[in-house]
Amino acid sequence: MSVAKSFVSALYGVAVAEGTIHSIEDPASKYLPALKGSAYDGVRLKDILQMSSGVRWSEDYADPDSDVARLGRVMASGSSLLNFVRTLKNDVKPGTFNRYCSADTLVLGLVLEAATGKSLAAYTQEKLWQPLGATQDAYWLKDNYENTLTFGGFNATARDYARLGELYRLGGKFNGKQIIPSAWIKDSLTPDAPQLIPGKRSNSDSTMGYGYQWWLPEGQQHDFSAIGIFNQFIYVSPDKQIVIVKLSASRNYAKADKESSWRENETIGFFRQIAESID
């Protein structure tokens, strides 16, 4: 599910390094003119990477009328994902509020496919899967119009998921080769605006911090994580030199809007105990 979002961030690191994406200061509509007139018209790619696009959005999985539920129906029917994002409107000024929004990652994927002229599957194979020496095939889901479900449509094995975590733990280097620039890794994990800093704050819908499609938990452990609905994780602790992948699912996930239902902070705490015991 949303663990896929962190793979998209990694691909952006490659695209920026190679000049395919000139700068994340560029607006998304520069690369995908079809976004003009939508909530993403003129919004920086950086703000979208940081879930601070300003788009009006509800990611309430228990509400059948929420925006993410509407997106799920588009996904299930194979309808155009691009047409869906073109219907979205702004809510707040971009770059001021951290609101988790799966449509943001969907736009990132649409932009990347437009900029590279390649499907996300082909780009992932070339820039990540082969360089990482993945041992199994992986799959991206698509709609009926060849648009990729970048917000949560990536399927891979646990060991190959762990390769992304290890790549980030090692600062973008894998098997002696720099796959993603170390500067991108650092920037991806650095909250550089008030709404992104871990802790309870009025300008975010989460107490976790946020980077470029990576979660930054509270505390001084310098760890970070990719997190998917139902509690899938790639957890990385550079200090403890450990990567943990969890693909099991919580059947009660998000049935209520409280931590006892989400259990994400609890799971992070569990991973930290594992890392501490191994250390």
C-alpha cells in the first residue's frame, strides 16, 4: 500500500540527479500541463513530496464519502486517475500545512511518467530494481488509461522491500554503487519547514514528522519509516544499523480515529525495542 510512496521519492532522487526533473522547486504543471486549472496548478513538486500541497482532502479510511474512498472507487473501476486529480481543489496555501494526501503521490507519479516518457514500472526496473539486485519481480498497478497507482500500487517481496530501506540506511549507496545522491537522502529525511517537524502541532494532521514521502517519528533515534495502510512498514534505524520490514496486516486498522486503532506509534516503539535488543 502506501509503502509505495517512498519508492516514488527514491525515483525522484534519481530523476533530479539526472536532470529529467530540473528541480523540485518547479511546479508540477510544468511537466504535466493537464494539471493546469486543478489544485496542483503552480504547486511546487517539493510541497507535494512533503505532503504540503494545500489540496482539500480527507484520508479517512472509515468514511465511505471521504476523498480517499472516492479515489479507491476510481482505482477499483479502472477509471482515469488523471481525471480524478484534475477535479481536486485547493484548501490552504501550499507549503504551510502537512496533510497526508494519497493524491499527492498520485500526482508525483503522473509527473514522473510525463517527464521520463516511461512507465513507472520501466523506470523502477532501470533505476532501482536492477541496481539494487532485487531477487524477485515486482509489479505496479495501473488504471485502464496506463496511469500508475503510485500512491499504493506496488507489489514486492519483503526481502526486496528491505533493499530500499538498506539503500537509504547507507546514504543512497548499495553494493558499492551510488544509486541515489547522498544529498537527496539527507534532504528526504530532514524536516525543513514548521509543519514537518515531529511533535504535536497545529499545522499538521499527524504528530510524526514528514520528509519526502518518508515518515519521521518523534524522539531522538534518527529513525524513519515508510508506512502503509493496515500497518505495513519499512523501518530504518541508521544509528542501530538495522532495517525491518513488516508486511502483516491489522484487521482493525483505522476503524477509529485513535492510536489504538492505527497502532503506528506502537509499532515504531516495538521496532525500536527490537533494534535496541539486537544492538
